[in-house]
Amino acid sequence: MTKTSFKLQLMVVLSMATVPAGAALAETYTAQCVSVVDGDTLNVMHNGAKQKVILYGMDCPEIGQSFGEQAKQFTDQSCFRKTITIEEHGQDKNGRTIAVVLLPDGSNLNQQLVQQGLAWWSDKYAPNDLTLKQLNETAKAGHVGLWVDDHPIPPWIFRNGQRNVQAVIKQK
């Protein structure tokens, strides 16, 4: 075996070692948005079947919560009845697809919602997404959208019925 061929084989083995066992490549595909449930949840038609998609890396206020309706309207205007691109990031415990949604113009819906102050960046589920983190920090500093309130109640607390709890997202 030549030195060059050995180096090539070693590079292939090392690159394979960085992929976690059982990891599947994320699927990317286009789909028709058939309904918007709320700011961060929509239904698409893919391969002839309806599929529920939740947006990766961020969390919108719930309907009935400040800015919940605005988040839903933004998502509805951005993608309802349009062909969008779904970049899968797995499934949640309920079998819903977790995804980044790219709009027909190529823009990233997840990022737009955070940038507009219509969603929180999820430091729990997307701690390494530095773009969402920066967009969240900029919206907060600029008092954009839900950040007009100094202590908005995150949806994960609102959903648990603890509406009077003041929560702060841990910044990393």
C-alpha cells in the first residue's frame, strides 16, 4: 500500500468516525403548505400525505398569549398555499417533523420569526444555532415584537399554566 493510498483510507475512516452511530442524513424536500396551526406549527402535503411540521430551534408564543396571533399571521402570510422547502431535523416524541422551513424566495422562516420578535430562540433544542441566538439577542435589545415587554412569558411556561412566572432565557 502506498503512503498516499494509506492517507486516503485513514481520512475516510476518520471522517466516518465523526458521524454518530445510527445517525441518518436529514431529508430535504419541497411540500405544499396546506394549513397553519400557529406561529411555529404547520401542515404540509408531502408524498400524498398530510404531515405536521414544527419549526426547529425556536418557539412562538401560543394563541391567546401576547404576540401569538401575530406569529400565526406572519407564518400564514409567509407560507400558506405555497410550495416550501422542508429541511428535516428529526421528529419529536409525538412523531411530528422538526424542520427548518425555507420559503419560496429562499428565506428562512424560522430565522424571520425570531428576527421579528415573534419567537424565542430555543437554547435547549438548538444551543449551537448561533444565527438564531444572535437574531434573538438583537430583537430583544431592540425591543422588537414580544420584546416590547421587559419580561415576556415564554410559551413553554405559558403552556404549563404558570402564567405569572417571570422567566429569563439563559444566554450561553
